[in-house]
Amino acid sequence: MQELTERLHALERERDDLLARFRQVEAMNRSVAARYEEIEAQNKQPGNLYVASYQLHATLNFAEVLDTVREILINLIGAEGFAIFWVDERGGRTARELSQGMDRRFPKRCGPRAAP
């Protein structure tokens, strides 16, 4: 009977040890999976940047250029608010061409531009 009790305790210790190692391996797997997702996201960025750059250089249409710049600012940089201005060099005036999240903060036109 003593022998069976000792064997039972040995098996319980072995089970506890195996469960502890299993939990460690599970934790390592979660850590590796999280790191893999992080690396995947980092690897996606250069591809997205290449596509945006290609789109930007593939058109001469001003509206398409502005849309591409907007997408770059929102999706790649993460900007929540921005404005893009166009400077009329002849008249010295600045016109807001595009804005996102701050329409009321900037006037549509301003100028004349100060001389350097």
C-alpha cells in the first residue's frame, strides 16, 4: 500500500511539473504570436508606402495627387487633422486646397504673402 501511495505522489508531482511546463510553453507561444503580428505590421508599411508613392507619381491630375496625399497622411502617418495650402506666387495669396479634421481652424484664403 505504501508503494502505491508513493507512486501516486510521484505521478502527481510529474503531472504538476508537466502542467507548469505546458503553461510556460503556452506563454511563450502567445509572446511569439504577438511578436509575429508586430513584425507583420512593420513589414506591411514599406509595401503601403511603395503603393502610395507609385500612385502619387503615376498621375498629373491635381485632384488625384491631393487624394493620394490625403490617404498617405491618414493611413501611413496617422494624421487626424491637417491642411494643405497652395501658394499663388503671382498674387502672393495662400489658398487652402485640402483639409481634414480642421476645416474651421484655417481660412479658405489668406495673404498677401510677406516679401522675404
